[in-house]
Amino acid sequence: MTTPKFAVHMACFFLLTGLSPMAQAASLSLEQPLFIFALILAMIVFAGSILALVFHNAEAFSFRKLYSMLTNLPIATLIVSSKDGKLMYGNKASRELLGIRKVGSSYFYPPEVEAQMICDVLRPHTSLLSFKSWKEELQFSGKHPLSVLVSGQYVRYKWQPAWLLFISPANEASQPDTTSQRDHRVLQGVLNSLSELVYFQDKSGKVMGTNKAYDRFWRDRESEGLIDNIEVSSKNNSTHTWTTSPDGASRLLETNKTALIGDFGEILGSLSISHDVTDWHEMQESLKQEIEKREITEQALAHRNNLLDTILSASQDPIGLYNEHWVYVGCNEPFARALGHTQESLLGKKASDVIDPDKWKEFKKVNEQVIKEGVTVKTEDYVILPDGEPIWYEVATSPYRDPIEGTAGVLVMGRDITERKHAQQQLADAIMELQELSFIDSLTKVANRRSFDEHLRKMWHSHIREQKSLTLILCDIDNFKAYNDNYGHQQGDRALLDVAKTLSQVIKRETDEVARYGGEEFAFLLPCTNLDGGQIVARNIHRYVAQAAIEHAYSEVKDVLTVSLGVATVTPVPNQDYGELVRMADIALYKAKASGRNCTMVMSDNHDF
């Protein structure tokens, strides 16, 4: 809003500059006080409005309007920097009178005038805030000197100290009537261009003038627009009043009433300017309601957060929340501890900076699925706490949406399933042990007949598919009945265990298997092995058993344990039974025994030996 003191100051300044000599030269008689007073008030309103636009009331006018009005002033008007005399603005009248040039948004003096010359002109007035009717002669090349009257006011323009200068020819008073009338029309046009409702009164309260906006708004009810409850003083006073516009709509007017001060400080009357602030008021009310809603929402949010904190603190299971940017926004201590943090240190960190990179890749895929599809996904995670305690968690990852901001996020809830995992492991170990017992011979600790049959069946089908040779060796301990009869069954069991250990050392491949076939018989199953390979293994069996040197004084062959071997090799074909391989190995073993024992006989699907 315009400062009254400053507006009056500038009104007086206008009267003392180029406009004052014009009024004096008009030879207006004292019998025309109303016109003079109206002209003075109009000039005050005009000057106050312009300066208010520049410095105090940017909401009422734009700089474009200000420049438009200054440009059309009939008086040469300049704004120059008080620091270096640089030209900051010049209107059309200044271009015609002084030859000021405008290039783009910049202004330039004519070639004959330098900024330093302007500084010299203004130097005598540096200690003043204004000066009036200072006569100067400007010399232009090829022209007669131009005698001008310069009046100035110290102002701030674009936040820089500057002089607002008004320059008129010194002989302008020779045409008083035409200029005065023209100035009056300009001032009245300025008032009528204002969208604000303007009226001015004398000291008695009599309306001395209005603008068109006032007349349009208060047509046929002018008295309603007069505000009498504001004290007229040198200070700016304002009030708000609800009224009705010509179209019947309710409007809120903010009226500012300013005293008009004469040259000697006397109050001449008052200037009232009304602004329509209905939209501003409605915006304020809307903002107030929005603030109240926000406060209610924040209270609800605070209550919800307190409830959430209570739930998080009460839960012994890990609970954590992070937003769509994977930043932790909430958690309890068990959750933070599982990640090697405290609750305070974890909040605000990104999950990718906390979780192991390999794990985070897996977790991120799950989290993206949860947010995208809106489903809950359960996984299991193994964690070793900072104190070294291992824990298994069942992790439920669920989507959530912030009710205030509407952002998506992920809720992670863990449940300690360590005991369940231990029980599952114990059960798995027991099952494995039972499976081992069911496939391992209890005496010799090598595979039993059941394991051998299962392994032979699988190998048979795979060898049919791959058309590879499969070799079976049946091994029988020579004269073992005599061993049992003379050494006893306990010693016989120890001998079987020693033989089994010796035979286990013969096989080198993981796919080979040695099994107790029954009684004192053992079987070797050699996948992907031809007859030559089977014979090599048979020779190693004889060598290892001989090196074991298990005493057998009642053997018909030697004084140590010996074995007889039957080797059979086939390349199985579809519809052929694997019993054929066993039958061939059994025949070969029978021939070995018939040949004096402690030897090897072989058979294949191509040859008989």
C-alpha cells in the first residue's frame, strides 16, 4: 500500500515541477477554487499511484502498466543511477526533447551527453531528497543550447538508489492554456484507468471527485461507497466492508483512506481507494479450512504412529517398513538387530546399503513383485546375529500404502522358526539314517542286497538308453563254511567285515558299488565298463584279498582266505531283463568254483569263456 507521507511528498513535488508553472501560467482566478483543488487532488492521486506501483503495491499493477503510463507522460521523465549517472529509463517525451535512445531494454543518452555530465548536474543536490525547477543549459552539437528546468526526487529503482528526473523546456510557460488542459486530461485518464474505486473528499467530507470504476460500482447508490468510520490523519488507515456488486454478488472491499497534505503540512482532504479482496478473502478462508483439516489429519496420523510404535515395541518378532525407494521408515528393535543395527541407526538408510548385495538382489525381486501385484509373499531367511546366534526366519512381505501421502511401500514381518527348522533337520537326519539302514548291510557296512537291486535296475535302464556296457562281478569266499565251523560264527563275522573293507578299497569311482549279495557272497556293479575293465577289477580283487592275508587253516586252496569271481558284461537292449546279467555272472562264478576256486571266469553277451 502507498505510504501517505510519501504520496503527499510526491504530490507536492509534481506541483513544484513542470506542472506547477503550467498551473500558474494558466492565470486561473481565485473564483475557480473547485477546479484547482480537483486538479491538485488528481495530481496527488496520480503521483501517489505511480510511486505506490513501483515500491509498495506490486499486487495492484504490473511493471508493464507502470512503464505504459510513464511512457505516455507529456513531461520528459528520466530515471538515472545516483551512483554513476547511468540512464536506467527514459519515456517518449524524453526521446523527443533530449534525443534519448532505446535499444532493446536499454536506454542511452545522445552522443553529446555523458553519464558524468549528469552526475555533475546532480552533485549539488546529493544531500537532498528532492529539488525543483533547477535551470540547466544543455549543449547539443550543431544546435542552439537547450534551456531546461530539471526537478528531481531521490528514489530506489530496481533496488538501486536513483534519481527520478522531470525535465521541461524553460520557455514552456508561453503556452499555459493548452498544456494545462492536456495535463488535466492525462491525469483524469490515469485515474479512470484504475480498476480500484477511487474518490477524494475535502475536509468537510464533501466528495470532490471520483473515477469511472467508482461510478460504475456505486451507480445510483454513491452514498454507500463513502466510508466515514475511518479517522482521517496523516497515517494510512484501512477497513473491510461487505457489500453487493451491481450484479448482486457479495463482495468484500478493503478501503484505504489517506489524508492529503498541503505544502505547509495542513490537511486538505482525504483520498480513499477501495480494493476488491473477495477472492483473497475466500482464498484465506479456504486456506484456513485446509489448515484445520491438515491439523486433524496430523492428529490422526500422530495417533496412528503412536499405535504403530506401541505394536512394534510389543512384538518380539522382527517388523520393518520401507518405502518405494527402499528406505527404511519404521522398524522395531528385533528387526534392526537382525540386520546388525539399532532402531535409531537403521531408520533413513536404504535397504541396499544394509543388506548383503547377493541377498538384496533376491529380496528386491520379491519386493517389486509385492508392490506391483499387491500380494503377500512368504520366504525363509537364515541370519547370524552379531553375537553369533544363528536364527531361521519365516519372512512375510506385504504391500502397504501411506494413507496421508498415498505412496507405496513394503511391510516385512519375520517369525522365528529356528526350533521348527531344527525339528525338520532332525527328522531329515532320522529319515536319512533309516534310508541308510535300509540300504546298508548291518554287519559289513557296505550296500545290502536291496541297495544292489535298486542300483542295478537304474543302471540297466540308463545303459539301454545310452547303449553302454554294464559289468557285474559276483565274489564268493572260498570254503567259508569250514571257516565258520572251525573258527566260530563270531570270528566268521569279523572275517566278513575284513573282507568287505578290503573289497571297498578296490573300487575307485563313485558310480561303482560293492554290495553284500548274501552270506559270504559279494557283488560289484561297474557301470560303463566293458569286459576288459571288469577283468582288471577282478585281478585287483584277488590282489587286495591276498594282501589282507586273513588266516584260513581249513581252506582247501590256501592257508589264507581266497575268493572265486564270476564276471559278466552286457550291453543291454530294450525288452531285455537285467536278470540276464545276474544269471550270466552266476554261471561264470559257478565255473570258477568248478575250476578249483581262487580264480576268475568271465561271460559276455558276445562270448563265453
